[in-house]
Amino acid sequence: MNVSIVIPTYNRKPILEKCLVALENQKLNKNTSNYEIIVVDDGSTDGTSSWIKKNKANLPHVVLFEQEHSGPALGRNLGVIKSKYEIIIFIDSDLIVLDNFITCHVDQLLSFWRKNNKKCFTYGTVINTSNFLYPQSEKHKIIDTSFAYFATGNVAISKELILSVGLFDTSFSLYGWEDLELGERLKKIGTKLIKCPNAVGFHWHPPFNCDQIESLINQEKERAKMALIFYKKHPNLRVRFMIQLTPLHILLWQFLCLGGIISVDRILPLLRFLVSLRRHRLALEILRLPLNLIYIKQLTKSR
């Protein structure tokens, strides 16, 4: 089989470099003949496209496409349309993979296809890390566990299947939900999720600091707006729970934030103290409490 890896990217050049080097160092087996790495530069202003063109000799599998800044949904769609091969692997541009990444996905897919049909996709392991120099040294943690059905950080699927259900909905122009919405369409036709734990990707993000708070708040507000688009397309109970549009979730986050007493402004001194102690991860997890309440309030406000 042949594989097209689709990667939309926007202003992530330093980590994208590591991502592409890891993908160029893949070890193939008898089930995988060839692969291409389709990078869709979504209007980056950090020299991403220039770097790829300049280093083309070291990136023989990379095929570059450029578009105006329009979001990851449009970028992934372009990647699928331009892809040459039978299997599509979606990853994010801040994911660094092991050298058996492609073969793990392909072997798992082919095993199912031979016994059943192509109505399935494989879901790899994503380990979150803030270690830029050695991301692969990070160990799997409980908080790395995901219960999402179709998240494009690390999945492989038949190109034929994804085209049959339609591509990503580009009305999701802000942050969030476009991959899970496509997953809802896949679920409706009975597509099977197959865990592929050995297809490991290390999802890098910079260590939390308090300068990120404003952008994280804006991200939650955008996520709430996109959640309502998701629910409008699929007004069922499962999606309501996914986007937390239930009285239970409203009460839960009100309770956990003590009716709003735990707010971003009030915990800011604590966050700064934890960051000073290099407890970045703990600070971010504490911040998620009021961030989720902000999301819930925006969700009910915009409804």
C-alpha cells in the first residue's frame, strides 16, 4: 500500500522541522511501498514555505501546497484532494513520530481490511510533551488518554472512505470540532475505530506561562461557537454530551468553580507562583477549571 500523510500548518516552523525529519526517517516493511508527506501551509508568516523549498533535498517525500490563511479544515481538504495514494494519515504539524509510525497504521488497517472491509480507521497514541529538544523521551500519562472518536492528531483512513462521507466542513472557520463532526458522519455509516497504540506521536506544545492566558480564553470562546455549529448539524444526545450542552455540565463547572469564585483573575497569583516553580503542567490543569466555565458560559450565551 501507499500512504499520503496530510499536515496542515500555520506558523509552527520550529516544531514542523522536527515533525518532517521524523517522517522522513520512517522504516517501511512489505506492506508499505511508498509514502508522501503533504504539507499545506495555511498562510504562515514565519518562513515555513521558504524553509521547505530551501531544504527540498533533505525532504524528498514532502509535497508543499500553499493557501491563504483559512483554517485546518480547508487545509486538510486540499491535502486529501491533492493526495496520490490509497491511505490517508492525518497528523498535526506539532507531532513528532517514531520510525515505525507509518507501518503500524498500515499493518493495522490491512489486518482489518482483509477480514472485513475498508469501513474503519486506526487511531494512534498521542503523548503530550513540552520537551522541545527530546520530545520522544516523554512517558505516557493518564491525562494523555483520549476518548474522542475521530481526532485528526493521529489517524489513518482509506481515501475512498473519507471521500465517500464528504470532506471536512469548512464552516468550522474558528477553533475546534471540525474533525469530530466528520467523525460523526463516519459513525453514522458504521465505521469502526481501531486502536493502534504502537503508532506513537509526541504532541509538543510550549510550557504554559501566564502570557498564554488571553489566547486560551479566546480559544475557548471560539470552541463554544463552533460547538453550536456541530450541534446544529447533528442535534442528537451524543453530540450534546460531547460539547457539554446539558444542565449537568453547566452545574458541574459552576460547582467546580464555586459559582465563579474560582476565576482566572483570582487564581492568577497562584498560576504565576506555580510557573516560577516550573510546575507548568499543574498550573495549566488548574487554569482549565475557569477556562471550562468560560466555555460553558459562551456556549449558553451564543445558543
